[in-house]
Amino acid sequence: MLNHSPDASCVPFFDNKMGFFKVIAEHHSIVAGQQLFFCYGAHNNDQLWIEYGFRLLENPFNRVNISIDYCLRTKLEAFESARTVVPRFP
């Protein structure tokens, strides 16, 4: 069975000549029935959930995209709400 891990140490590939999948594993030999991990890609949890139906508790590829417009608008709103009108006394 091949499962996902961001820091996987094996790579699956299809051998056209032999007609089946093979796995190259770094630094260890593979025994029958052993669970193997490879990286499905640099996917955040939203992508993993949509494409594969699972999420990782700790995912180094998690990110949130925030537009510059949103950042500027938020900063401007904070600035304007902090601004106070100083009353003028005669």
C-alpha cells in the first residue's frame, strides 16, 4: 500500500517494459506487506481533501492565499477606526 507523506523516501513508477509498477526506496529494503510512503505532491490540506479524501494533522504545505487588496483594505480600515476627531475649543 502506498500512502502520502510530505517527507517520503520512496518513489513509485510504472515500468513499461515489465508492465507493472515498481517502487524505489531510499536507505531501506522493502518487505512484503510493508506500508510505504511517497509524496503525492506539495498539496495543502484543502487540496489533499478534495483530491484524495484526507488531511494531515501537520502539513508543511498548508498555506492561505491573501490578496494584496484584502491586506491594504484591512490596514486602511484599522487606520481609519483608530483615527479620532480632535474637538476644537474656541
